[in-house]
Amino acid sequence: MTELFSHARYVLTQNPLSGFAFVLFVLLLVLAVFGPALAPHDPFAGNTGQALQPPSALHWLGTDQLGRDILSRIIIAARLDLAIAAASVALAFVVGTAMGLAAGYLGGWTDRVVGRITDTIMAFPLFVLAMGIVAALGNTIINIVYATAIIGLPLYARLARAETIVRCGAGYVEAARLCGNSELRILLGHILPNIMPLMVVQTSLTFGYTILNVAGLSFIGLGVRPPTAEWGIMVADGASFIISGEWWVALFPGLALMVAVFCFNLLGDGLRDIIDPRSRT
Amino acid sequence: MKPDEVVPLLTVEDLSVEFRTRSGTVHAVDRIGFDIYPGETLAVVGESGSGKSVTSYAIMGILDNAARVTSGRVLFRGTDLLKEDEVRMREIRGREFAMIFQNPRTALNPIRPVGKQIADVLSRHAGLSASEAYRRAIEVLAQVKIPDPERRARAYPFELSGGMCQRVMIAMALSCRPALLIADEPTTGLDATIQAVIMDLIGEIAQAQGMATLLITHDLALASEQADRIAVMHAGHIVEIAPTKDLLTAPRHPYTRSLIAATPAPAASLSELAAIPGALPDLRRDDLPPCRYSERCPRHEADCDGPLPLERLSARHTVACWHPL
Amino acid sequence: MTVLLEARGLVKRFAVKKDGGWWPLNRRPSQIFAVDGVSFSVAEGETVGLVGESGCGKSTLVRIVARLLDATSGEITFGGADIGSVPARQFGRMPQRANIQMVFQDPTDSLNPRFTAFDAIADPVRRLRPMRRADLKARVFEMARLCGLPEELLSRFPHQLSGGQKARVGIARALAVEPKLLILDEPTSALDVSVQVVILHLLQELKERLGLSYLFISHDLNVVRLLCKRVLVMYAGRIVEQGSTADVFGAPAHPYTAALLSAIPSMSTEGRRARIVLTGEPVSPIDPDPNVCRFYSRCPSGTSLCTSAGPALVPVGSGREVACHFPRLAQSEVGRVEGVRAGSYNTTG
């Protein structure tokens, strides 16, 4: 473990972007965990008298059309956006990896069935598919998680399958058979630990994309509903005010989204450098 | 051929190469020097980590970005190759020097038919037109004894066996009749019968074209069959250079003797095979002793810690040892 | 000597798709004859070498013998019991699994990168000879000591070990369940000369101490000569010559063996030796003609007899067998071969 830490420290210091992303990540985590305590104002308390105020000393990022402090809403929205994305990624990761492992190791019909499932999902423009699923199942948070998880599935399944196939031919798999390991034990005890690092890197890289999907669904009204604070809804709300010159209502939530996605993408790159430098593009 | 009269084709003088890595600076090659005479075959023999491949890359000027040449000269026809710029080096590579590598299939372009790859070399260095170059490429394929060369010229590397790919590499390397061929482990990984054929082929062509060969290998038996002289490397140093016969019958450096004793070919029984004592020193150390074999050497004495001498035992036999055998 | 392992008439064919042709008309698929009628035995305490070049089928053969792969047909017995009929997938549960173990060619590839050396050596013990934690630890330490592996290396991962150390871990792992037969698939070809010596000495010592039998595969005849008393020479899926190492290497009877021996570099001081050069293309392993000798296309001395009847592996005295119509034998043995010249591949053996 200590070797991993020293290698991690090396990568983070060698590449300032990765280090920066790591700091951002910690910041986002703090916001998600301690959000409500950090918000300067009550995010739900509206004061129509204070509506649509530009950024000022009192409201650092201004107020929205109901007089709510935008900064506070952005802070507590972090928790919701990150939580939904985390649940979605976790679900896609677990199910996708299992599917990929089975397809890669067993081949034959398992491989064909998994292949057809992933092909079907990928035949659709993924966001449109997510919209369809949420529209069909209903506008709840859990359905958003399911929808974004389903569209994220194929990536994990394919990666797990490809990595499993590579390792199936490795000498240590043959050696494991000689040692009396059953096929299941080889799959879970010998192959899975070897593909794990690459799968974990993938989660970070897709985290940002998932946040965007979640926010996007909310933006078009198929996701989280008002008055819940969520970055996508906030951008949607603020969109109509850009024309009339109140730019801050949409801009700051949008910036928050951008920063979060940026952070996770860079973090994913950094993680990949730590875990498997050879796959750097 | 008496070396005192003949001018060497290539002279490596006092060459040192380091690599900067995360875990420190690796002193891969330390002040080595040797000559290659026209038409001769010099084998550089060493185990992994001895620096033999690094030496050949330094001569060709194709070292890694992390590598630094910290001293020395590589003299070819009077010019120091280390000081030449990349443009000039590109002209020299291919026309004056050629190199063939260990994994022939991976050294060839997988998406280009082999005939065209050879023709590329010819048009680049011999200034032939495309069709002339292609015609000549087929001739060269025949020269390396590839059966049915017209058909094979259209083949891709993945369609050819390892031995065939190596012949294609040789064809590419020799198409411009270079003065020196550097062969870096050219037959490792090939079957024994193919290996023999490839090495004999290189020998024949070298003799016919008057070409010198620098053979890099870990296989002392192979070197003994193919080379006129052998240079033995250990941990970045050349410990002994001698004509093959002298080296095998009367080695003067303890490492050479140990290497011979560890090579299965001449030993009649397992008990005659002797392990080389100790282990390779870590080349990242700053406190490496001047003789890098001294820590493993059973003949080590107190005065072995002085700067490494290079004793010239005869005109063609040098050894780097304070107490040669 | 009691026979430990016996293989009779082992055949392994792989189906392969032929290019071209209309699919519905290609009713009978083509087959690669990776192993084509191999019989041999290993006695207790014996070291048998298996040599041959790439593509000759030796890797497939030993994987069948080690029960990692199923043969298309043929029998394998071990210690008198039939082990060939148990499918490879189920063999891991048989008590015989621990008796046949294998050491692989590439120490890096054969060790799980996420397992420490300890885990690697403990794995077979945990699966095949379950014992208490303390006993397991003692056993792993003992195997490490036996193989010259310092205790502190056991907590390291493969990428932190040198080539020689990884090779030792592989050997320790194979020996951890006290096998009777150890199959070694080119165990030293990925190692430096100096490490190779140490490992060879180790293997010899272990054999004597533990009373093991070895089936030793190598492309390096010099190594085989040092370690093995008997040697099998394989070509294109068949055994072409078999006998004591001294006989076979001293006076090879089969032209392929002779060519192979002449190709191996020796540390002679005379420079390049006269070599038996094999010209011609190797025969395709796909659907080979059973009546044509597989070596005919490259043989320096074949005749029309060699294309009408494939030679069978027949005894030629003093424990030797050769599959050739024109073996180079001492005069005293020629007479014995005359009578079997008309054999073909279709006879068993």
C-alpha cells in the first residue's frame, strides 16, 4: 500500500492538473457532506422583495426569481447531484462489471446475450434513452438513478469483457487451474482483482458524464422537481432570464456543473496515470 | 588482417550513458571503448542489464528520451556520430549502418506489405524511383533466400513466420549495402533450426559484401560460432575483448571464465556447470566501485578498488582487471 | 522402474475454419492435428526430456497430460489409474490433481500480479490440501526455504521480484502439494544464463531430495542433455525419435534430430560448423495426409516410399524408437528396421 501512496503522491505532484483536480474533488466532497452547514443563507427561504438581485456583498452570487440566495442553493445542490451520480455510477459499475466478467469468461451464449443487451442500449442516443426511461417510469430520483445507470452500463460491460478476455489466456489462470481452483473462484479471486483497477479508473472518468446527464434530465424537466435545489434545474430556471439581462441566475449553476465535470475528468486522468500509466493516450 | 595496420571502421571511445528514472539515475554504460574493423564480426556478449543494447542504440543515435550520453565519442570515418544532428544521422542510418532487432514482426510496419517496406528504404537512401526500388526489393528478397519472392513481397508481416520476418528485416537492412550491420539479439525467440539459417545467412552476406557486423547477444555459444572477436560486458563495463578462440580457451577475466562455466554447451554434466557468484550491482547506486565485478569476484583483493585499468595483453586482446587470470 | 505416467495414442485435433468456399458446401470442417498419435511413459524417479520446435505440439501435449486440456482420443494413466477419462474441467476436484503439477515458461506471466509470493505458494495448498492457518504458514515457509527463497520476499508482489526469484516462486508453488510428477515447460528459457544454472541445480537437488519425476520441455538441447536421462523428439504432432539422451544426442537416428543437433550453437573454437540445412516448407498442420511423412517436405533424404506410407514409431534396440523409413543406425540395428519399413501412420503407436 505504501508503494501505491508514494506513487500516487509522485503523480499528483508531477502533474499539477491532477493535483488541482484532487483539491477540487476534496472541496466538492466537503460541500456535499457539510453543505447545509456551509450555506450562508437558507436555500429555500425566498424573499420576493429581494428577487433577481445581482451579485453583491450580501448575496455573493445574487438571487434568483424567488429571492433565494443562489450561492446557498448551489452549495446544497452539490449534495444531491453528487449523490445521484454516485448511485448511478455504482449501479452501472456493479452490474456492468458482472455482465462483462461473465461474458468474457464464459463466452458462448452468455457473451452473445450480453452483447445484444449492450448493443441495444447503445443503439439509442444515450441521453434520449434516459429521457425515455424516466418519462416511462416517472419523475422520481430513483428512476433518474436507474435511467442514468442503464445508459452507463455498456461501457463497463465492454471494458470488463475485454479485460477479462485478455486475462483468460494468462499463465496464472492456467496455474490456478492446476492448483485446483474452480472456474468461479478463478473468475472472482484471480481475474477480478486484476481488472478492478482499470474499472475503478473508468468510474471516475464517467462520473462527470453522469453528472451532466442528471443535470440535463432536470434541465428539460424530466428529473428532479422544484423547489429541490439542483444544478440542472437552476440553469433551466435561469435560462429565461438571460435575455432580460439577469445573467447570474443561469451562469453560476452552470459554472458549478462545469467545475464538477472538469474535476472528475481530470481526476480520472490522474487516477489512470497512477494505476496504469501505459494506457495514457 | 592485422589491426595495427587496418583503420577501424567504427571506434567507440570512453562512452558513458545514463538514464534518468523515477528511482534514480541508472549508470547503464560507463566509459566503454572498442573498435570494429571492416569486414569483421564483433560480438558483444552480456546478460540482461549489462548495457549491450544501450551501447548499440547509442551508436545508432536512437536512445530513449530519458537517456543521456555523459561522455565519449563514437567515431565513424573520422566524424563523431554523437555530435551529428538528426538530419545527418538519418542519412547515415540505413545507408552506412543498418540495424536489425529482436522481434522482427513488431519491428516491421504491420499495415504495409513487406515488399513496399523494403522499397521505401531503397527510395529513401539509394534514390531509386518507386518502381525501380520495388524491383530491387524483390531481388533483395531473393538474396535472403525467401522462396517465391514476388508473391511474398505482397504479404503483410502477420502473414509471415518469425524466421521469414527476420529475413525481411535483413533484406531491408542490407538493401543499401551498409558498411556496418548491428544485429541486436536477432534470433532470440526463433527456433533453433531457423536461428542457424538466419545467422549463417547474415554471415554469408557479410562476407560477400565485405560488411562488418556488430552482434549483440546473451548467448555465448552463438557468439562463439559467428564472431571473429568477442567483447564481454558486465554491468555497463566491457571486461574483456579477445579473438573468439583466445577468449574461449584462455579467458583472462574472472567474469568471462564464470560465464563460460555457466553456459550449458560445453559442460558434460550438471555438476560441471557453475553459477556465477553474487549478483549484478544496482546501477542506480552512486557509490559503485570502479570495477563493478569486484563485489562478486572471488579473486577480489584490496588493490582492486583503484580506477579500472585496461590491460592490453596483446594487439587484439584487452582485459579490464587488476589481477587477470 | 515402475511406470508412473503412461500416455497411449493421444490425439488432439482442433477444428479450424477454412477460408474461401461456399459455407453450406463446407460440410466437413478442417482440423489441425496438433497432437497426432503420441505414446510415451515416464517412470518413477525418471527425468524425461521433450524437445521440438514451435508448432510441434509439445505444449498441447503436456497440457493434455497435465489435464488442463482434454484429448480428442487416447488414454492417460497415472500410477495405474485412468485419469484421461475425467474431463479437464472436473479434474481439479480429483485427488490426483495434486500429483501432477507444472512449472511454466514465463515466470512473470504465470504469477498473478495481485497475489503476493506467499499467496501464490499458498493457493494450491488452500485448494487441495486444506490445513489450519498456522500449518499453512509453516508449509509455505518450508517450500520457500526449499527453493532458496528468502522469507522476506514472501510478502512481495511479482513486479518487485527478479526473474530468478519469480522462477523460484513458481517452483515452490508447484511443489507445495507434494506432486509425484512435475512438468516443466521451458522453465529457464526466460532467464539469464547465470540464473539458469542456479535453477537447474535447484531442480536437480529437489528431484533427488523429494523423489520427483520430471517431464522437462525445452527447445535448448544442451539443457535437456544435462538434466534428462531420456528424451522424446517431437515434430508436427508426432514423436519421431525416443531414447536415452546419450544415444539420441550422440548418434541421432532421425534426420530431424540430426538437423536439430547440428543447428544448436556449440562453444567450439572452429567457427561455423557444417550444418544440416533444412530446406523446404514445413508441412501444413491442417488436414495432413496420413500417408505422407510429416517431415518429408524438409527432409534431406526422402524417397517416394516416404510419400506413400508414413513411418510409424518402432523400436530399434536398446530402448530406442524412431519413426523413419531410413533412420541412421549402427549396422547392427539396421536389420531390425527392415521388417517394419512398410508401416504407416494409421497403426497405433
